[in-house]
Amino acid sequence: MRERRQVPRYVAELHCEVSQPPGAAPQNVKLVNLSVMGCSLEGADALQAKQDCEIAFEWAGRQFRAEAAVTWKSSRGEAGLKFLSMDPAHQEVLRKVCANLRPLPLGRLPDAP
């Protein structure tokens, strides 16, 4: 199977808010992995695939906010977001967060014999 990742992903367990459409009442969700291009969420039952949203979280006293698109959604409430736009200050926060997280392994390790 060919790897689709273009940038490293990082293990994250952050609580964040997602608004869909942008500016609507936020939904509290769990951010489970993060990259400079997007993230995946758990507990995102109310999100709709192929629609824009806004994501926000706080890290080390700094606010991160970005416009994003829901690229996929599972029946278990998981969702994947692709970041569409963010200002330079939020981009800097994102890079600092990623620099302080553990990289997500590229593939599943084989089961022990």
C-alpha cells in the first residue's frame, strides 16, 4: 500500500472546538493527530463531510485558529480536516505545537509471533 502522507503527522490529545459552518456554535471534540496540513478528530458526530468549518484550540497559553474543510467522516464520529487558511501567527503556533509532539508511526507494526 502506498503512503499518502505528504508531511509528518504527530500524536496529539488536545481538546478543541470546531464550528460548522465557520462562526456557528462550536462543538467540543478531541484532536487525535495533527500535521501542518490538517488533523483528525474524535467525537465529531455533528460535522458534515465535504463542508468548511473552523477549528480552534489553545496550547501553552497561545490560541490556534484556522479555516478547514472536512475531507472525510466515519460513522464512529471520526473526521479528517484539511487546513485551508490561517494567519502567520496561527501558523507559527501550529509549527510549535507539532515540534513538541511525538511523530505518528508511518505504518502499523507487525504482530508479535
